[in-house]
Amino acid sequence: QVQLVESGGGLVQSGGSLRLTCTASGIIFSDNSMGWYRQRPGNERESVAAISTVGRQVYGESMKGRVAISRDTVQSTLYLQMNSLQPEDTAVYYCAVVAGPNFGAWGQGTQVTVSS
């Protein structure tokens, strides 16, 4: 059974930082490219960042320069370090398999709220 479980969200003040974690189980983590998405209130889901099986990173425009995606293959864990957070970054953040044998798997999301 494929499971992606996000954690690390919460309430943070404007300018603050958070580190999101996504723990995967039921998949061969090293065979899958992974990504982070977010859905802001009233908006469609958008890509934040992705990382390939060999560690190549791609960033969406919305948070480029303020986030860093990384992965720990041994721990089957995906990370998203977010800095200089702004109220408009308030969203539910999801991890997902973006390519590979488990393409289409999604986590349940973690809420990030940035106060002004």
C-alpha cells in the first residue's frame, strides 16, 4: 500500500521558515521522482518544486529562490525547506510522485499558515 505522509506544517509569522517532510512507504523511493505542490485558498493546485531520482531539482516560479527541495533515499523521505514565508504562501502543501512506477500517488497534505 502506497503511502505519502506530510508533516511539518503549521502557523508561522511572515518572514519565518518551515521545513516540510514527506515520508514514503510502499514504494521503491529511489525509483521515483518526487515533488511538492500547494493549493492556496481559491486557487488551483500548483507545482512548487520537484526532484528527480538523481537529485536534479526544478522549481516553480511562485516560490523560486525561497525554497529548497531535497531527498533522503535511505530514509525514503522528501523535504521542502521554505524561507522568507509570506501570507500569500498560506496553502495546503502536498507531496506527490511526479514520475516513475508510482506516478500519481499523493499525500493528504499539510496546512501552512503564514500570519502577517
